[in-house]
Amino acid sequence: MIIDSHCHLEFDPLHGDLDAVFKRAFSNNVKYFLTISTKDSSFDKILQILKKYKFVYGTYGIHPHEAKFHKNIKSNDILKKVKINEKVIGIGESGLDYYYKNSEIDNQKKNFVEHIKASQESNLPLIVHTRSAENDTYEILKSELKNKKLKILIHCFTGSKEFAKKLLDIGCYISASGIVTFKNSKDLAETFKFIPNDRILVETDSPYLSPDPLRGKTNEPCNIIYTLKFLSKIKKLDETEFGKITTQNFFKLFGVLS
């Protein structure tokens, strides 16, 4: 059994064809899906999906690109949303993105801290987006961990090996997307080879980031098998066994799904 730990099922073209999307995923042994919130305005769509499909779970959070539209959000606001449905099992995605800087850095940081506080208060895992912001991401997480424990999943990791070491030292889990399969991602592949098996999750980030050999096409959860096969190969493990490992890691972080 495989779990897609990060997808966006409320986004088109996936949302318009979910029954077929799930059918293709099931045929590749993908049994559970965590659909990730990026902005408040799309959360109702996520809730509708959770109610309709028993094997889909969700999160609530504001992506760093959207921070400029949620300057005044507080941890209590996030917690109120999380409590709407018991199948909301995570906070995020939130974090820092200095590559595009669609929102000012100060707004991103304030937003990020409020999500961290909500995660600590609820004891739900925090799904972290970080791009071109390694130092600030690490320093904020490390600082907030001094106040209270925190469950952390770094989604779609593309950072350096040194960054991975720091994240592992503070107890983070790290998720691999299709990017790790790209021919120009050799350094990233070496980093995942280094990351302990018991800290790795897998994701699609669909409808984005299709793995090789599907790069450039719309991504969907069934394609997670390409990422899993790639990681199994570099880890020198049986694919089915490594799939079990990543599933158990998901359960350790988010709890066993019913």
C-alpha cells in the first residue's frame, strides 16, 4: 500500500475527474490521499472531497505565496478551520518561498509562525513548503521548537544535503516528489540516498511535478509509483518493501488512517 502524502485534489484537471483519478491510483496500489490546503478560498472544496471519499484526508493552511492575502491570520483562526472535520489531519502547507517572493518576506514569516503555533496547539503535523529559504526556515523551526514540541514534514524537498542534516537533527520527516527522478537532480538523489529510510515519505504534489518519464504532463496520484521505484533503486530495496516503509512513516507522523 502506498500513500500520496501531498496532492491537490481540489485543483483542475484532477477535481473534474476524481473518480477516474482514484481508479487509476488504486490500480497502482495507492490507497490513501492527503489533499493539501493552500488558501482559504479553496478549503470548502477540500471539505467536500473529504465528505465524499472516505480514503481522502486533508489539511488546512496558507501557502507562502498567499501570505499577502492573509496578513492578519492567527493560530486560533487556523485551529477553527481544522476542527470543522476530523479528517483534517495536518496544518499547511505553510512556510517560506524566496524564489518567487509572491508575498513579502515579513508577511511569510509571520504567517509561518502562526501555522507553527497552531500545529503545536493541536499536535497535528505541520507541512512545510521551503524554497530558496533554507536558513530562515531552519532557524524559525528550531526557535519555535524551544517553546513546544512540533511534528514536521518538509514537503517536496529539493534542498542541500547540509539542510537535510539540520532538518533531521530537529526531528523532521522529509518527503520526495517526482523532482528526485529528474536527470538533472543527481545531487538531490544523493541526498535522499543519505536520508534514513524511517524519515522518508513520498508524494506527487499533483497536478504538478510529474516524474520521469512523464515530465511535462499533468501529474496525478497514480504516478507516485515512478518516484517510489526510483527511491527503491537508489536505496537498493525491494519496491514493495520500501512502499511499506514510507506508509509506516506516514502513520507514525499522522496516525493510522481508518
